Amino acid sequence: MRFTVSSANPFDRSFLSTKLLSAGLACGATLWLCAAQPLPGQTAASSTLGTTPASDVRSLLTDIKDARRQADLLNQALGAVTASNSAPDFLKALHLHLKTFEPTSSDKDASLGIEYDYDKAVTNARLFGEENPAYLTLNIKARGNVSFDEDNNPADFLQSGVQFHLWQFFGQTDEDPVDKNGEPVADRVFAELARHKGKSGQEIRASPEWQNFVRHAFDNDRSDFLYDVAGNLSLESNQTFSKKQLAYGLEVHATARVWDPNSVASKYNILDWPFALTRTLGGEGFQPRGRFLPALMVGIDLVDPAGNTDRFNIDPDKSAYPRFKAEIVFRSKVVEIAGKPIWFNAGYRYFQEIGASPAIRAANMDSQHYFVASVDLLLNITISYSTGKLPFDLRDQQVWALGYKVTF
């Protein structure tokens, strides 16, 4: 991978490219905000389901698809394989949260802003493996928070760059579960419930029998596992690009999903215990789930701090330094209301400079801890809380945020 710039200062070109990317994302979000609609799932109806109106069939089979894709592990793998470069597919990779930041410190006012996350595979190559092939993928990635008041951004750390991924997914496909004869189990269950005269697809969908089937449809499936080794080059900056640095290094990601509710991974997934309890409010039994295991990332970067002005005020040494980083991400279903799930999300990020100078350590600039938790409510509304600091932050802060998620 080679990058060529004509400017004498490499940050000039990086600044311009990243600024154009940020501007493009913001303009695209504005133009599409009112028109953005979720894409309906497309599934062919079998002969058994053919007696039900198409809308009822889609409603029923969407339950199965949603249950299969809970915790997003399969979506992550499918999205990396589908490396289409059409304009709509580029836009689908963009996830936006329109947010109101409410810092808890008395010297900060509330501010409006946007949290963005963009991860698009632009090309991939199948390397090895038949049943579970491994892929080499080139991704464009960007994430951060942009406040409409640039002087009042409580999460002022933007990352934009490219990554080469070597990844492999071990697990099930996107198909519906089948019985020992190879027939879709959903067809049989639906046919049994449809014998109740006058039952529409929506009424069947609301029945305890169907909901219980959906919850346990994949209990006998083998576990899923995804590993991902990524080499990355990224520009890290604050919102105004007055502070910036280059980071390049290696990351290792691992995610697992265990379907068997009686497995050790399910029973002792202690992060899911509180939500196993809240799910009982929606009619489910108390059952911690291995499908909601946390995802892990560890990595090491070589950081060139050439544009980090705060750092040079403490230590004038402009040489690159190694940095360890780690992240854990957790997502679980809180409860289901009228077929609509409410999700809890949490993430913890850690950065540690290796071999930091005494001056950097004394200024507490050698390590950063950042925790954020959020709840995805109905109508795409999100409430979140964050605490800690990220690179470029000089002190810890606590922030509440109310947001609205936009899906293209």
C-alpha cells in the first residue's frame, strides 16, 4: 500500500482529504436525512406460507432473519463480503446519530452534534478455505463526533483512514433453520399455528407459540466465530484539526456467538445476566444468552505526533512512539415490546503509550480510558452516557447525550 503526496508537509494533504471526507459525509447526511428509510427484507414465500398475504409472510420471516442476525456478527461478515462500489452501497455503510451533548461539568453548556461511523469494504479477495473461506479486504473507515459548536465538543477525537483485513467467519449461513428432512422449520410451525381458523400472519406473529419458536429456533446450531487481523493507517485529529497525528499499526479482533442456551458460555455470560432479567418483562424466561457475548480488540500502533500541539507543550520531542490499545464492545437485548427490541450497548476503549517520558507521565497524558453506554429505544431514539477521556483530551469528563439514529 503506497501513498504519494506532493506537499512538503504530509499533514496538509491529509488535512484536506479528511476535511473533504467529513464535509461529504455531512452533506450526504443532510440530503438523505428526510428520505432515509430502512430496506425491507426480501424472502421468497414457500407454498405453505403462500396462503397468507405477502405482508404477513414478510413479517413472519423477518422474525427469523432478525433472530439469526441478533448481535450483528453475521451482518458484519456479510457486509465485508459484499464489497459493491455503487453509490447506494457506499451510503449504506454510513451510520449517523444526531445528538444533544449534555456535559455534567458546570462550565460546559449543552451542544448539538453528530456522531458518525463509516466502515466500507471497497474490495476483497478470497484467499483460502471452502466451507468457511478467509478473505483479504480493503476498508475505508471513519468515526467520531462533530459538534455544531466546534469549541464545545465533549468527545473531540476523530479517526479516518484505511485498513487491510484478513478475516474468517466460522458459523451458520443466512438461511432459515431446517429440520432433519431439510424442510424449513418455520413452514411447519406456521402451518401448525395457521390451523387456528381466522388467524392472520400478524396474529400468529403475536402468539406466544410463534415468539417462543423464534427465540429458540437456533438453539441447536453450532457456535459462530469471527476473527479479523487488520493493518491500519489512520489520521487522528480533533474536530478543528488543530491537533492531529498519524497512527499506523496492527489490530486483532475476535467475536463469538454461542446459540445453545445450556452451554457454559451462555450460562456464565455475566454481562448478559441483568438483561436476561429485564427480558422476562417481555414474556421470556430468565435465560442468559451466549449470542450476546462481548467482542474484543487489541492492537499496537506507531504514532507520529507531528501535529499534537498539547503534547509538545509538555515534551518537545516529536519522534514517533509505540502505543498499545484495546477495546471491548457489548450489545444485548433489554426487552422486546410489540415485536420491537430495545438494545443496550456498551464500549470501553483503552490507550497506553509504551515507554512514555517522565514529563508525559507526570502530565497524565500517557494513558486514556473511555467508557460509553447507550440504550436504543423505539423510533430510533438513543440515550447514552460516557465518561473518561480519549487521545487529545487533557482531563476526564462525563456526558449525557440524547440522539436520533439515521439509517440509509
